[in-house]
Amino acid sequence: MIFKYIGINDSLYEETVELRENAFFKGMPNTIDLINDNFELKGIHLVCLKKEEVIGTGRLNIENGISIISQMAIKPNYQKEGIGAKILNELVRYSKEKGIFEIKLSARETAIAFYEKFNFVAFGNKYPSKKTGIIHQQMELKIE
């Protein structure tokens, strides 16, 4: 597996869009509008490649000295192989390299335990996503 940071003009970008659409917004109207939120154009997109196929992705934005991780997705037939952990660890490493020591994300309720394994801590109340209605939880990691 190869991990690579790409921009929206990279030839692999469309594969990340398709992967995220299928993971988060399948069957919803205007999926491209849901992908193209306020973070998309300024995002740093990490892809996990296996034989030149995008099998996982995660998006990172840095705003006001805080990293924001969003739209992490792994193709279904590659889930439970540790790829999500590798993507998350790389996004945390990148943040540290850039001098960022606070990372936030909004986790689906079903992913809270995953992020807790990496020392992310829940804060605030759970809430329905404005995009999907699926229950989410704000989480953060403060790096010493």
C-alpha cells in the first residue's frame, strides 16, 4: 500500500469523490454538493493506494491552528484491515509536522470507539448531521 497526498486537480481525486459518495451519501440527492462543502477545495486529501486503486481516503483542513479531519472512508472490501488506522495516524503525523497539536473531527456514532482507540475524546452532545441526519459526535485529540 502507498499513501499519497493529493489535491483536487490530481487524477486520483475523482476516485476519492466516488469513494466518499458511496460511503456517506449514496442515494441522496445532490451528492456532489454534499462532498463540495466549505472544506473541500482547501482540503489536503490523503489517499491509500493498492495497485493504483484508491482504497481509502481522508481529508484534512487546518484552520486557526487546529487540524480538522473529515470524510475518512475505506472501500468496503478493504475494511477491518487497519487501513483507517494508518490513514488516521498519517493525518495526525502530518498535523504534528506542521506544528498543529489540536485535532478535531466529527465522528459517526458507530465510529466513536474507533477514534477513542487513538485517544480522541468526545465533547459536547451527540447531534444529527446537517447533511445526512446520521448521529455524530464531536471529538478532539490534544497532542502534548
